[in-house]
Amino acid sequence: MIATAGYDGFLYSIGYLAGWIVALFVVAEPMKRLGKYTFTDALDAKFNSRGIKLFAAISTLVVSVFYLIPQMVGAGVLVEPLLGIPHYMGVIMVGAIVITIVATAGMTSTTYVQFIKGGMLVVFSLIVTVAVMYRGFSTQPDQGGRVPFYEYKTLGAIEAKGQLFTEDKAYKVAGSQAVKNETYVKLENGGVETWWLRSDKDGKVYLKETQYEAKKADGSSVVNGLPASKDNILRQNGGLESIKGKSGPEADTGPVGPFEFLSILSDPETRVNTWKIVKFSDGDDKVVVYAPSVKPGNRIMRPGLKFKVEGTPLQKLDFVSLMLALFLGTAALPHILIRYYTVPSPACARKSTIVAIAAIGFFYVLTMYMGLGAVVNAVLNPVTDNMSAPLLARSFGTFLFAIISAIAFATVLGTVSGLIIAASGAVAHDLMDRYLQLGYNEKQKVRAGKIAAFVVGIIAIILGIIFQGMNVSFLVGLAFAVAASANLPSIIMILFWKKTTAKGIAASIVTGMVAAIGIIMFSPSMYDKFGLDPATAPFPLDNPGIVSIPLSFLVLVVVSLFTQKKEQAAA
């Protein structure tokens, strides 16, 4: 997100980190003090309510599944180019590994995976960041021979026969498309068709090469005139046009410090090549063109590329909605909450959260340099914008690429296994044992949990395949929104408002969950994902938090006030 949206992508990092502050001051110690096993147990500690048991367990399942989607999508994106296998095979492979880990070794293995990959993530991200600083800025990035694949080409005038001539090639103009005051032309040479961004100036034709993906009517896909392949996914593009007004071979800074790096990139005369996405139809084919777009460096380093801070009130509201979800979602994620039941004391819960905040905060600073480093070192791949960190590592050599890819893979395994443990616990302990009261002994509960892990894992695999191509950070933001809407109001109110009732909690969970999911399903992004017109989406915001979180709090308060006397009488 930082590589493609600059400062706006970094706001995700800020939001996630702020969420840990909420977890530290609001949730960590009180949750541990309740001394319960699952999120449902903690909510139900004072009530013994069947409604809380049912809806809290369902909420745990729903939030876990929503967070599993981006993890599985990311796994497929990562495995596809590394092993040369299709996206769906990568998702299935990761799902199978995680299900095996959870079903055979449980929380112990998950803890070790998360601890080891967390340490390695910080160490090797620091190494990549230092490498970015040492390389500095250059408008001619070397990267071991992997240079930007596109270039400007000045072509002669179009002849009457519909051809464009260069010194070495004659292109046949096979078609053109006008999109938002720009013209894209399809050129054919040697049987290979490519799309170019065209402008006419001084009697000459200027063409800028694009990267594009065409979905053919028969269901096949081509990228830049070639079949979609591992090599296309690992292409590295982007880079700098000028550094503080200088261009060409002399525009080379050598090693820079962390503050100098930001200063040079923020200069308005520094020109950065980013990408814009243009969609149109070419007969029966659906074409997505990734066209180069040059922006001043200071444009990357201030808000507005993704979140329109100077846009409409609706766009500003969507941004506030996202930040609200990121701030409040962390403290309500089931696989985060389950950690507070595995430490020995409230003091340990507080201490572990402080250590986590320090490590995570440091890592997020490194993500800023890695994301911006991906922009200036020409390692963006517009076809799959989830690969910026591995491609940046790849520009420094295969070894670092392999390490970063392996750590990214381990990160997926750790997070997915934690989520499946939370989900299987909700099924086996909360639903089967506590809600349905089936009278299982410990051995039967463990077996039920393992079966639940298989089922949840299979669901995650299916959804990971369905949501292929969507940005992972965006999908994580939606998961946080569902968690913040369904879980957080109940956690906060049960800890800090004495008038909270069981019916209030149950109603709040249902309201938050239904509202958040409903808004997401009818948002412009989802309409766009499934081929509908985003402008016709019933709900104009992509992020539901601004509506669903206050609504969940409001329902809890109102229902609790109305059911006060009934629950006291029953008690």
C-alpha cells in the first residue's frame, strides 16, 4: 500500500499501531483478570447467557473467516510466482499445511511459529531497509540487470496504411481506445499485440509503453501480449525520472541517511514513476491497462493519492471510517484476544503488549522505507500490488528474495493458524460444549476442535480463491471493521459499564456483525470486484466502521436499559 499510495498507505501502519494502544490500555489486563478460556467465556463470565454463547461464538467465526480471506489471498500471490503454480494451488497448499499444524500441534506450534517469524521479520526488514539506504537514489537503477521494462519511444507520423514506424520496427495499428481524455492504441508486431499510451506533439507521435492484462472471451488471460505467467508476476517496474531536477546517469546520490532519504523524495522536483489503472472493453475482451503515471515526489509524501483529503465529504468520511476500524479493530480480533488467555498473569499481559507495541512500531517505520524504496527502485508490479516487499528484496539478489519470501510465507502460516485455533475453539468449546451442552469430555472436545479446524480451513481456502486479485491491506481493513463492530462494544461495555445486560451484549454483537457485513457487501469496492457498476452500489462507503461501530454501541445501551429489571429479577 505504501509502494502504490505513498503516505496514504502508511496510514494503515499508523492505524494498526494505534490499535495496540487501545489493546494495552483498555483490554489487556481486564481480559486476563476475567481468567477465561475464550472470547465467548470472557463476555459470558457474569451472565451464563445462552444468547451470548451463541452470538459471541458466531462472531468469532465470522471475524476469523474475514481475516482469513486476505491471508489466503496473500499466500496464493506469494506462492504463484515462486513455485510457478496457479493461485488456487498456492491457496490450497497453504490451507493444507495450516490445517495440519493446528490439528496436530495446536497452540504450542502456533506460538513458536509466530515468535520465530516475528523476530526474523524485524531483523530482515531492517537489513532490506539498510540496503535501500546504502543504494540511495538513481534514475538508472541496476538491480542486477532487472531494469524498468517500459521506456518512452518517439515514433514517426502514422502513415495512411495505418502503421507506425521506428528505426527497427513497423507496428500495425490494430485498434485504439479513448479513456478520460487520453488515447490508448493497440499495436501489432510479429503477431504480438500490445497497448500503448499515445500523445501527439509537434507533428510526432509519442507512445509510452504500458503493462496490461486482457481477459479473453474464452476465459484465458494474457499480460502484455503474452500468456499470464510467473515471469510477468515477477516483473519489476516503476522508478525515478529525475532527482531534484537532475536526470540521466549523473542523477545518482550514493548512500543516504534515513532523514536524507525522506528529504530527497519529498522534493517537488523529484519525479517518480507510479501507475494508474485504466479499464475498458476491446470487443469481447475486458482490458485492464496499467499506464505509467509520473508524479512529483512531494505528491507521494503527502495525503491524497488514495484517500481524497481534498475530495468530497463522502470521501473524507470513508477515510475516517477506515481509521476508526483500524484503531478499534486490533483489540477485538479473536486471535489477538486468545493470546491474553495464554499468559500467566495480568502483569504479563501488560508487559507482552508493551513489548509487542515496541517491536511492531519499529517494524512499521521499516515498512515506510521498504514501501518508498519499492517506488524509487523500480520494483512495483501493477498486475499484483501485493508483491512489493519480496520484489524489493529480489532487486538485491536471490538470497534476500528467498529469505523475505519465506518469512512472508511463515507470517501467513502463523496468522492463519492463530485464526483457525480461535475459530475451532469457538465451535468445539463455545457452541458444542457451552451452548449445546453436549457433555463432551476433554478428549471429545479436542477431537471436535480438530474437525472444526478442517472445516474452517476449507472455507478459508474457498474464499481465498474467490477473492483473488484484491489488495491484501484493503481486505485486512474490512476484517478489522467487522471485529470492531461486532466485538469491541461488548468488550468495552462489559468492563466499564455496570448496567450492561446479557441481552444488550447479544443484540450488540448481532447488530455490529450484520451492519458491517451488509455495508461491505453493498459497497462500491465489492460491486467493482464482482463486475457491477460501483456507482450503483447502495452504500457509498467502502469502510463500514463509521456506521456499524456507533450503531453497535447504541443498540447495546438501549437494549441493556430496557432489560435491566427483567435480568435483575431473573438473577
